[in-house]
Amino acid sequence: MAVGGVVVPSGNYEGKVTPFVVVTCLVAATGGLIFGYDIGISGGVTSMDEFLEKFFPSVYAKQKDASGHESQYCKFENHLLTLFTSSLYLAALIASFFASATTKKFGRKTSMTVGGVVFLIGAVLNGAAMNVEMLIIGRLLLGVGIGYANQSVPVYLSEMAPAKLRGALNIGFQMATTLGIFGANLVNYGTSKMKENGWRVSLALAAAPALIMTIGAIFLPDTPNSMIERGQKEKAREMLQKIRGTDNVDAEFSDLLEASEASQRVEQPLKKILERQYRPQLVITSLIPMFQQLTGINVIMFYAPVLFKTLGFGNDAALMSAVVTGLVNVFATFVSIFTVDKFGRRALFLEGGAQMIICQISVGVLIYKVFGVAGEGAFTPALGNLALALICIYVAAFAWSWGPLGWLVPSEIHPLETRSAGQSINVSVNMFFTFIIGQLFLSALCHLKFGLFFFFAGWVVLMTTFVYLFVPETKNMPIEEMNRVWKAHWFWGAYIPDDAVGLQHHAANQLVSTSLTQELLLNVLMSTLFGLGDEAWKDREAAVLVCHRRGCINGLYPHLPEWW
């Protein structure tokens, strides 16, 4: 068994996968569209000459410098330009904490609706921007929308989905994100052909995914967990019966009530999550989103056109290369959807990490061979295609590992009393490091040069080791019984008290099950080995005594036949 892995039997809730729950989760997952569209649109817009000339003339002049004295690594370095991209994530960080309170008090769907409306307003402002100030204000509003959506959507999906399909349905959020990125890449490629205002069209079209999310959220039901949390117990039972496709939901409903009672006793979730018994969830929820950004993926997703232009691709070739990586991102995410509940989270984390390490080191070596330290040179078509291929393989590895799992795992590991707070921490840490990398990437590329890819590869080595040692397997485990996973872990088990939510109920069931199993085995043993009839083994003590006298209870039961 892997050091950090532990296999815990899944819960035995009744129910089936209903069309209603699948459709509901797919509609909710469209919240990822706004996140993905923004990631994809930023880099394309910031590589458009008309946009740079209007808002960032110094960058435009540096890019058009034909003297040959400007390093390829430094041609896009500008802190105001990176602020345009990264300001959104600072706003999302702050908004996620307000979203936590909204999600807990008013429900998951309310947060999703608020996020869609605010994002829509930001898209309109960006499309109509006349100066940098309007651009930044619009980006901040987009960030608020993303903070609300990213806080509520993964939690909604984890609570609605049945345990055996929670991974696949939750990854619908990441699939929507990748579709948003790909759609934005296509939009950028098309608008770059426009003689003027192509950038306006690209930015304004962010309103389309915002409308899809907002309208979808209005018609979505809330989760049973959220209904119970707000005192609507009968509605919660009816919704649970509807999404599970059975009237017999007593076991799951009982666990939800137990979780809700524990949640109601918590007045300050953000303070509560700092307690020792929540240390495993806090550490995982803090480190996984940090690691997700330190894979370096947003170097590719934010700045793909800029990066490809830096590496010597023409404008059209740079935008088309971004489209190619976006398409790879979409198809690779399908791999995760179909494998995450079969092979588990850990397997995808570990394989994806190894693949990313190899690709990042290879890209770093290739760029060094072509540009050296001085940053002077150009890719041949063959080497350019090789660089693109390596980046695509890297993107694929991320898309079926750290991309979806970075949102899935933190959203499914928390008990109800800290779930909203935990997801807020997840989003805020993710947005903080997204902001840092978005703000510093172009400067880091200028100063670290090809070494930037080695820098990210080193982080992937560290995070892959962390997963191997400290991230348990959570596939197929009911969300309100997740404490069983932590309790069984070699390191985290010491932090989980024996009376934690989900443990006592399971222990009682296990005791009954074990007692019945022992009785059955004893009956079979008596009948098979000694020919004792029903009357003989009905008296348990007499049967054990007979067995003992005949020598079958002795160390490792040496008298039992080999087949037993």
C-alpha cells in the first residue's frame, strides 16, 4: 500500500444515479465557464496590438523594437499589464470570504446567482472600457463574481452527487472551466482578425457564460445539506429522495442531520477550522490550491499567446497554438471524468505530477538550447513544434490531475460545520497564488529566463511527494462519512477524535455486522467440521465449548481445513 494511501470501505446508502441529479450537476458546473473564459481571454487580449497600443503603449513600443537589443525573455515585462490580468484574482480572494457567509446563510444557489450577476456587470464594463481605470474596475467585478462562483459551485456538486459518482460530476466544474478557456482562445483568434475593437468583443463576450450561469442557477434546487443547515428538514428529505431516486434515504438523511447538528453548534466556522481535529482538512485545503498554481499552469493558460510570441511565434501562430493547448486541455479533462472514480484521486495526482516534471524540464532545456542566457535566437519550425508538443503533453497531465482534483478534493473532505469556511480558504489560497504568479510571471520570465521552467518543475516534485505521503484516497466515500478516511490515515488519524461526526454511527453498524458475521461463521464451522445440527449450535456457549474441546480454537486454528 502507498504510504499516504488508505482504502476505507464506502458507505452503504441506498439510491441510484438519477437523470435529475446528473442534469442538476451539469447545470451547476457551468459556473466554471466564467472562470475558464476569463483565464483564456486575458492572454489573447494582452497580445493584441490594438489593445497594447491603446492601454499599454510602452509595451507596444518595446514589442515593435526592431533594434534586436531587447531580450526575447523581457519584451512583455510591465507591471501595469500584469496588474490587468492579476487584479481579478485579488478581488476573488477577498470575495470568497463574503461568499462563505452567503453560502452558509442563504444557500449554495444564491451564491452562484450573485456571482453570475456581478461577473456580468464586470464584463459590460470591460467591453466598454475607455481607460486603464475602467479596465481594472471591470476586472475587480469579474473577480468578485469568480470568488462567489468558485466558492459555491464545487461544494454544491459534492453535496448533490452520489458518492460513487462524486468525482466525475464534480469534475464537471473543471470541464466547464476548460471549455471556457478553449472558447476564449477561439474568440481571441477570431477577433484578432478584426481591423478594430477586436479586444472589446473578446472582453464583452464574457457576458455570455455569465448569463448561462446566472439563468441556470435561478432554476437549480438547493442541496439537501444546505436545506437542513437552514432548518428546512422536510424539504431536504424530499430533495434527497428525488436526487437519490428512492424513498429509503433514512441512513443518509440521518448522517446529514448529525452533520447539521454539529454544524449548528459552530458559530465561527473560520475560527473552528483552526482547531486540532480539523488540522488534516486545513492543511490539505491550504496546500492543494497553492500547489495547483505552483505547477505553473497559469503561465500557459494566462499568457499562452504572449509566451508563444516570446518564443518567436508570429501573432497568428501564437493565438493558434493557444487554441491547440486549449483543445488538449478539454480532451484531457474527459480522461479525468472517466477515471477519477475508478482509479482514485491519488493515482491521477501521482501520474500527472511525474508527467509534468518531465515536460517542464524538457521545455526548459529546449528554450536554453535555442535562446541561451542572453535571450537571443529563434525557433526553427521543427523545434517550435517540439516545444508546442511538450507544452501540450504538460497541459494534458495537468488537465487530468491537478486541474480538476485541485477543486474536487478540498470540496469533499470537510465536515458540514467547516465546509463553507474550508471552501473559502481553498478559493482564497488559490486566488492569492494565482494573483502572485499572474503579477510576477512576466518579470520572472525576464530574470529567471529558461530557469523558470526548472523552478516550477521543482515545485511539482515537492507536491507529488506530499500527495504520496499525506493525501488519502477519498473515492466512493460518502461526504458526511469522510472522517473515516482521516481516522484510518497513518499520519492524520491521530488528529481525529473517536467521537467525530460519522465515526460512531459507522462503528455501531460495524459492530452489528461483525457480530452477525461471527455468528454465521460459527454456525458454518459447527455444521461443516463436526456435523452438529441446528439444535447444537443454537446454544452459542455450548458450541464454542465443543469447538474448543475438539481443538479448533487454538492459535491460528490449525485444525481448520486449507480451504477455510
